[in-house]
Amino acid sequence: MTPARTRRGPLRFGVSLAPDASVPLIRTAQDADRFGLDLLGVRDEPYRRDTADATALMATALAVTSRIRVLPAVACLPLRPPAALAKSIATMDLLSGGRVELGLGAGASWDGIEAYGAGRLGAAAARGALEEAVQIIRLHWSEQNGLRFQGEHYRFSSVQSGPTPAHQIGIWLGVTGPRGLDLAGRVADGWIAPSSLVPPKRLADGQRRLDDAAARAGRDPAEIRRVYVLEGSIDGRDSRGFLHGPPRQWIYELTELAVGHGVDSFLFGGDPEQLPVFALEVVPAVREQVTRERGGMAAAGRT
């Protein structure tokens, strides 16, 4: 099987949008679309004060853009019942002509989640609920009738499935621990990793864990998308550490992440005011440099 780090698929670039209701969220979504970015990730943090609802924001963003793909990055499963989430995501995909993906997480800020009415789960139980949710969501998107699911955390039954999405929606799991990566390797279409929790020194180990889990499950690891959330700032003339520095530093670091670590999708999670520099200066240069380096590697392999 092809290891993930040698993938040759097209790169995708986008933005990770914090749903702060006091800032011009829709303008940022329209700018990302106008700049030619591929993905708009919306963070799902309903328990935080003055945040917009992620699914409502996604639907609005889809209505005022024409090409960019939109996803929750990631949906907070404990506050999003999987059957209802499946219907919401499928509806948006159907109405937008197939421009929706699903990022899904087991839950992180448990104090906030509990304050909003959901029960607190331990790590193992949260992973179990996440795995069940993936099964329910895919069942809901199928064209089967007489659907029924009964697990430890969720029960679901319906005479009919649907609506059927306009395209095969990817389920990308936002996980960071070893057991979560094992789960993603077994069942997910992608892995979403934030740079603050999975820096480059941890990324390689995470990739190997994901690949090994996929191979054990009889899956091709190269089919699992690798999404990296870039939590940094593009500013200044000198480097202040990983993802904190001028555009030339970002171009070098993202090229290394793509060529050396097999990352195929990037979501800019910095200040939205820096989005034009990311989209119009960093992204084209990274695409060009990755193409050049991959071409050189391919040529070396033929000699």
C-alpha cells in the first residue's frame, strides 16, 4: 500500500473560521471563496459566549458563495445528535450541489459541554460514541429503508433514510490521541489535526499510527485525507517559531508539511485579516514549490 507521506493527490487550502458573532463572518467566507480557497471550516463551540451556531453559519456561507466547500471543523458530537446532524449536513450538501464535508469530534471542552446539558464522558466512552455516530450518519445517508441501530450510546430507527447527499460526503475525524487515531484509521475518510496539539514532531508518529490502523482494517491509507489546522500568524520579518513569521517561512514550512509529512489539506486558523496574504501569496507559492519538489522526486526515482 502507498504510505500517506507519498501521496500525490491535489493540495487543498482553506480557512478555519472561529464563529465569533461580533466579526464579519460572512464577509470572510465570501473573501475565501473569491480568493479561490477550497475549504471553509467552521469551528463548533456552542457553549462559548457570543458565538454563532456553526450549522446556521455554514448554511448561510453556502448561500452566498459559489465554489468553496464548507464543513464543521469539527462538529461537537455531544451537543449534535448524530441522526439530526446527518440530516442537516445532507440537506446543506443537497441544496449546495455537493459542497459540504463533515468534520466530527468526540468533544473537548467538557465543562462547557456539560453546562450546555450533555453528560460528561470519559475518553473511552467518548471514542465509543464517536464510532457509533459515524455508523449512524452513514446509515442515514444510505438509500436503505427500515433503518435501525442500537448501540451503547445511541439508538436510531427510521422507516426511510435521507435525504441522500448530492455527493459522497467525507467524514473527517478531529482526534489527537493514539486510540482516536486508531479509530480514524479504521473508519474515517480523513483526519483533522490542529497544529497546537499535533506539532510536526508529533505529526509523523500520528501519520504512522493512522496508516497502521488503516492497513490492519484492510484499507488503503492513501485514501485518508490529512487536514492540518494552521494555528499561527503571518507577520514580521523574523521567525518567532513554527507558523509564526513572514510569508517565506510559511511557504517553506507548508511545503515541508506537504512533501515530508503527507499533509494534503491546510486550514488557516490565524487572524482573518491575514487571510489575503495566506490565500494570494502563500498558497500559490506552496502549490508551485510542492509541484517542483514532487517532480524532482519522481525524476530521481526513475533514474
